[in-house]
Amino acid sequence: MIEALQFDFMRNALAAGLLASVICGIMGTFVVVNRIVFLSGGIAHAAYGGIGLAFYFNWPYLPGTIGFSLFAAMVMAAISYSVKHRADTIIGVIWALGMAFGIILIDLTPGYNVDLMSYLFGSILTVPRSDLLLMTIVGVIMTILVVYYYQDLLAMSYDEEFAQIRGVPVKKLYFDLIGMLAITIVMVIQVVGLILVIALLTIPPFIVEKYANSLVQMMVASSFLGAAFTITGLWLSYHYNLTSGASIILVSGIVFLISLVADKIRAISIKKG
Amino acid sequence: MTILEIENLDFSYNGEAVLQDVNLTVRQKDFVAIIGPNGGGKTTLLKLVLGLLTPAKGTVRVDGKSPQEASSCIGYVPQNVHTNHSFPITAIDVVLMGSLDPNKRLPRRSAINRRDALAALERMEMDAHAEKKIGVLSGGQRQRVFIARALMTQPKLLLLDEPTASIDTKGQEDFYRLLEELNQDAAVLVVSHDLLVISRYVKSVACVNKKLHYHDQAEITGDMLETMYPCTVEEVCPVELVAHGLPHRVLADHERKRR
């Protein structure tokens, strides 16, 4: 691993992976406790429409994709907030539409054959420095917002009705949360790809949820766990010449399974003991 | 002193009347049980009092203010909070949620709040569990934590939605004794979906089925409220009470009041 770091692209890949782990650790905690994993999947796939738009109109990648994803995310947030029981269907529709829209636009883009696989499974090895800077800025802004609204976010996530009674602007906060989530997802798509975004958002928070005593603990532990997955995955991909995004998720998936089995064993031993 | 005053309240949902011409006055030392069939409008009434819904007609005043303005006067204990028992939150953090105040954004987690939260837990005999994760507590213990949260603002009105659902029969007796104690400082309003269990500590009963019929002590011997709450045969309260053990409490038929 050390020798690999002499390459510029490996250093960038590592930095991008670590940044993504922290961002996902924080946002993933909200995704898991608020049970909006499916909505996150919807945003991640609809984001492909934004990628298509960016290519077709030759916009810079990040602003174009973020703009489109924010729009799709707000539509999904509005539906999931007002008609909860229909939300999954509508999210499914937007999910498919966004993806199809993106592919058609890329078909129509003359003389440019973009590599779909790199968007599906990530292009961590080609993350430019400018994106690293942007990710850092987004990460810092997100952390400040989460710290400032921590009590409100906690109250909304735990007991929405009580939060509303106590004057927490639940509706606004929910839209803000989904908006932040959309931005996060677009960032992480570059690192592990949109298919696997959900995994990095959900696996580390899910594993640590049962051991954490507070959302902060869950966020910090998820970030560290995500970082460990990223480093291990990158090392494996370097060593065995594997796709980096897929390797990171495979490592996460294995640890996820181990943690499930460990829980089962623990539960059985508590019953016996 | 009047804590809660509901006057001529109407509420409809999708064009269908859920509550009609509801009047209710709750005073300082009152202990009221709200009972009625499912879909009869109990939960809607509760949400109106909490300010989560706005009446189509009529007024709800809590401590002379609108429910939103009076949010810190109301201690609310919901029925089911977050069924995800892995949610990373400790008992004391749940109680601290009670100090959320729309008018005071920061600092919200001062040492004073923490001391208040511990005191509230102590009152519920739950201080030993303060740092435990809420999911590992039993149903009854969790209930006490939520009451502690409701007590954080020293409410004048304590609202409980189906509070005994997760407590066994023995625990229910203790629980109602606890409520009686809390009744010293606050009016208590208990919503019960379980028509079988109405504690003897309850001082009056309100039956809600689109309309609200109020029974207080006086009504058992006489019909003082007759003129205030007239009932027609069609509007008879369909709620019956069945109880084992003593003392039984029999409420006058709504129709009997109509002479």
C-alpha cells in the first residue's frame, strides 16, 4: 500500500475514499435511522439523468448533476412527506425515469462515448484534485449544518410528532435533509459508483447502529468503519488488479455478514447464559 | 382554573365530519379519560389539542393560549415511539428532547437541562437507567422515560395516548397511582382505546364518537350537564363499560338525559 502511494492517482483515490467515508458516515446515519434507504436509491439512480444532461449540454459534471439530483430529490421528498403510503411507487418511477433519461441523453451526445461502467462502479482512480477540494468544502458545510441542527434532527428522526409539537420545523428540516442527501450522493457516485452508493451509505451505519448510544457516536464510528472499508478495498484492488469501487463494497459486504452472524451468536449466548 | 377549553369545535377530513360540536373544559385538578370506539375521533381530538391539526370551526385554548403558543404547557406522552429499538439514543437524551423550545434555539443542552432531565427521571424512578439505551428498557420503563420527557417543561396539562397498552395489569395499577400523584400538579387527560380499563383514579370520563359526551361525578347522581350536552337518540354514545372488581362505576346513559 505504501509503495502504491507514490502514485499521484493513488493518493487522490485514498483522499477521495476517506472524504466519502466521512460524508457517508454522517449522512448514512440519518438515512438508516429515518429509513429512507429506498429514497436514497431513487436519488442515486435519478442522478444519472443529471450526468446525461451534463454531457449533452457540455456542462461541468458536478454542478449539472447536483442541480438535477436536487430537483429529483425535492420531488421525492414532497411525495414521501405528503403521501407516505404511495411514496415507494413514485420513487420507483423517478428512479427508472432518471436512469433512462440519462442513457438516452448520452446516446444523443455526438461523438462522445462515455464509459457507463465507470459511473456505475465508480472512477475513484481518476478523481481530479478540484473534485477533492469541492468534496472537502461540502463535507465541512454539511458538518457545520449537522452540528447546528443536531438537536432538531435528532428529535425529528426519533419522534417526528413530538418534535413538531415542540416547534421544530419538521417539514423544512426534512426537505433540507433530503437536499443534503442528494448532494452527498452525487459526491459519492464518483468514488464508488451510483449502483454502490447505497451500500457505503447504509452498511457502516447499520453495523454500528446497535452499538452506538447516540447519533454522534454512530456518525463517528460509521466514518471510521467506512474509511477502513475504503482503505482495505483500495489495497485489494491495487494488489489484485480489481475494480476499486466493487472491491470496497465487497469488503463492506463481508464485514456486514460477519456482524450479522456475530449478532446471532451473541443473541443465542445471551439466551442460554 | 381552566387549563383546556374546547368550544363548538368541528373537524372534518376529506369532507367527512370527524368531530362535531365538541365542547370540553378541563380544570386544574381534573383527571379525564377520553374513551370511544376506533375511528370515533379520539386521536383527532388529541391532535387538535396538541396543535398538530387546526379545527374547521370553533376554538381550542390551552392555558388561555393557542395550542402552538402553549406547547410548553402541554406534556405529551405518545403511544408508540419509534419501533426501531436499535435507535441510538439513551434514556436521558430522550428526556432532554422535552426541553426543546421553539423560542430558545441555543443553548439547548446546557448543564441545567441535564440536571432537570435527571430530576425528571428520578421522579419516575428511572435515574438508574439514565445512560441506558432506550431500546433495552422494558415497555413500562420506556413509558416512564416518556413521561419524564413530558415533565421537562413542568406542564399544566398532561396528555397521554393509550398509556397502559404496553403495561401488564399489575403494572397498570401502579401506573395509575403514579398518574394520580402527577395529577397534584397538572390536569391529566388519558386517551384510552381499551374500553375495559378505566382506573378508579379517573375523575371523569369523556366519550368521543364524533360528538363528545362528558360524564363527571355529578352526573351519576343527577343530570347537571343535561342542558349543556343534550343528546338525541341517534347520537347515543355507543360506548359501554365493562369492569371486574370494585368499585364499579356506572355512567348515566346519554339518552336518559333527554327528557
